[in-house]
Amino acid sequence: MPSAAESYSALVLAANQQAARVSAPRSDRWASRAAMFRLDPRRKLEANTAAVAAFVGPDDVVVDVGGGAGRVSLPIALQCARVVNVEPSGAMRKEFDASAAEAGITNAECIDADWPGGASNIDGDIVLVANVTYFVSEIVPFLAALTNAARKRVVISVWSVPPPNDAARVFELVHGEPQALAPTHRELLPVLWDMGVLPEVRVLPDEFRSARMRPPTVDDAVKLALDVASGNDVPGATEKVRAHFDELYAPSPEGFVPRWRLPSREMLIT
């Protein structure tokens, strides 16, 4: 019987292999979407982000592993000593730097590195990783490096329905096969338990939100479905989505609401 870590790795590898088979290769998977992950660092914090920020004190150094455009760590930079974003995506680093500059944040830096291989000398009081573990096949070294780098606490955020799995219904429609699903908290927690880690787990109050959750026009809605299902280059995909449009979307005053989204809550594992 495979171990928890082996089962976890198998899910990630299956998802990666399927994605490589059905999608055009990209040097930076986030290049076309990085700007979507940028939010105003000086906004009033959502309840979920505030729950993460509550762990951080004014003298703390926060390491954000795969922190992207700084959606979480840039607001936290306003209340701590320093933020270090370890981010291998050039598109995400560009958005992070631009967002920090626009908000006048000077105590946050973005480092071009993979975790843990390229960041062995980085540590902090709080080590944060949000929406990254879904993509990590070598999960035990990844988690061990988080623990070794944190002087006070590790904070891991995952969604009960991971964003990579969000459009599984559309994926199957477009590609004609079930999507290979990324691992969730159900698979992550047994890995931690096998490592001898007994984390605290909280279910945060806000449901999943997306800047593109309610596209305003039919064309925008079709484009969203193709984007999330990696279907832009699939022959006949546009026609399939349009033919099944009423199954995929419900009209609302704010735009078209995806019927294919499942309710999802953020899990905070610390």
C-alpha cells in the first residue's frame, strides 16, 4: 500500500502529465494570468486574509513561498518588519513589484527562486504558503523546508476545492475525458501526520471568490470556460461550450454565474 506521500505525489504527477498532454507547453504557466492575482495591498482585508495576518507581529519577518502577485503578503507587509516573496514566475514577480511600488511598500522584496532548492538560505518568523501545495509532487521535502525555515510558525492555505480542480466539469466537456484532480487537504493532512506534525486546522468563513466569477457577456463567459479548462487550442471547444452554455452558466444582474463551480472554503493549516 502506498504511503500518504506516495499517494499525494501520484495525484500531482497525474495532473501534470494530463496538463502537458492536453495543453500547449508554456515556459511560465502564469504569464497570461498574473495580473488577475493582483489586489490592492491597502484594501480592507477580507476575513480570510485577516485570519492569516493575525499570526503576524510588527517585528516579524514573513516568507511567502510562491506568493505570486502579493495578494496575501503585501497587505501583511504593512504590519510587519519585512516580507520576502519566493516566486519562480517572472510574470508574478513583475506584478508583485508593481503592486508594492504603487502602494508605497518598501519592506517587501521578491526573489526569483524555487522552493526549497533555490531558497535554502531563506528563513523568517512566519513562513506562509497559499495555493501552492496542489502543484508539489515532492511534498515531504517541501513541507520539511517550510518547517526548517520558520522560527515561529508555518501557515499553509488550501481550498477545499482547489482552484486547479474548479472547472473539472468544463474540462471533461472540452477534452472528452475526466480531469486528473490535484490533491486537497484530505491528502495533505495525512502527509503531515506521517511526518509527525499535528497541525491546527481552521475552516475560514469566506467562500471562494474570483475576479472573473461573473463575466458580463456571453463571449466573456465562453472565454473564461475555455481559459480555466485549457481549451483555447482544442478544435471544436468553443462550439461545445456555446452548445452547453445554459448548463454551464446562469444569468444574473451582475453577469453570468458559473454553474460548474462547487462551493469551496479555505482551509488554514498551521
